[in-house]
Amino acid sequence: MQGRFENFTVLMMKINRSIRKLKTDEMKKWGLKTHHVSCLYYLYKSNGLTATELGDLCIEDKASLSRAIDTLEDEGYLVCNSSTIKRYRSPLELTEKGREVGKSISDRIDSVLMATSDGVSDNDRKTMYSALEKISASLEALCEDADE
């Protein structure tokens, strides 16, 4: 058990730092921030999502997601074409400009996934994701217990 904490936390921090750098570099091209990546990616992959659906996919808090949506709408990357009173229930759709950025993000994600797959078998990947899901669920349960 000695070293597990150090190995796990250091590796997770390194992975997170690398992902953040890749996101930052990609978003610089468009004058956007890293928190816009997931919004644009999921909207690109769908035929429109509500803010609630987008929040569930992006795992963002409502305030942060709302600011990201406002910025993307103000900058012409997405539109909210609805007269629904509850804005968070209205469908969000990418504009042509948003689809261009969404495609760029999607293509970049695909290239990163290909590059990081070298030497990792499908079985290794399945085992890794399964273990990470179990660790994540356990950590979430510990956090919920701590909140009680």
C-alpha cells in the first residue's frame, strides 16, 4: 500500500495538467477558454441539448455552465432558439462558427486518443476505465458520507 497515494495522485495530476494544456492550446486558436471545450464538443456531437443536459454531460456547476453558455452565445458560437420561459430547458444549437470549432475540437480529441493509445491494448483500456469508475464511485461515496 506504500506509495499508492503518491502514485495515484501524481499520475492523476500529471494527466489533468496535460489535458488542461492541450485544451488551452486548442482554445487559444478561437479566443476561448478551457471550460468551453466540453460545451462545444457535446453540442457538436448532438443535435442540440438543453443547458440541463449539457451540464450533466460536462459535469459543471450551473453558474459556471451558465457563464460558459453566455460567452459562447455572445461570441456567436451557439444560439438558443426558443421562446421557453425557462432558459435552461431551451435547446442550444451551434452556429456555423460553433460547428467549425466543434469539429476542430472533435478532430483534436480523436488525434489525442490515437496518440495516447500506442502500447495500450483494448483489454488494458477496459480494465483501466473499469478501475477508474470504481475508484470514482468510492471517492464520491466517501465525499457524500463526509457531508452528512
